[in-house]
Amino acid sequence: MDTVAISLDKERQLRYTWGTIRRLKNEHKLVFTDLSDEQLGDFDVIAKLLWAGLVWEEESLTVDAVADMVDMRRTEEVSGLIAEAMGGSTVPPTAATV
């Protein structure tokens, strides 16, 4: 399982899966592959991405609760950890690897 450690209110693990991408689209109308640079700089979008990476471990988390775990000075750090975790996510196999 690919996870990235992040220290928030406690030590947590970011993890992004197909289910994460689906939840972002269905619950928050964010299409993972269509996010623009402008959106990636939006605190609301960052909070939703962070929530999506954490909710697998604690279903009761809300976007608001997750947003309150991050101080402004950690924005760049947290965004970097989200990007790292997304890069380590499971991707569908291609025909060449099946």
C-alpha cells in the first residue's frame, strides 16, 4: 500500500486510490485529471485533496476538520506531500503490462 506520512493533529497517512478519485468527483465535483494550476492553488481544493487522502484511514473526517489541521505557513509543505502521495498512487495497468 502506497502512503505518505503527514503530521497534522497526529501522525496520519496520505493514500490515493481509484476510490479516492471517484469520491472527489462524486462528492466534491473535482475531476482529478482536470485540475488546473489555478485550482491547485485554491485552499478549498487543497483541503478537499487532503481530505480525500486521509479519509481512507478515518471515515468520520470532514473537509472542514482537515482544513483546520493546517496552518497557512504549512501550505507549500502539505501541497508537496499531497503531490508526492498522488505520484505513488496505484494506476490502472496498461495493456502492455497485463
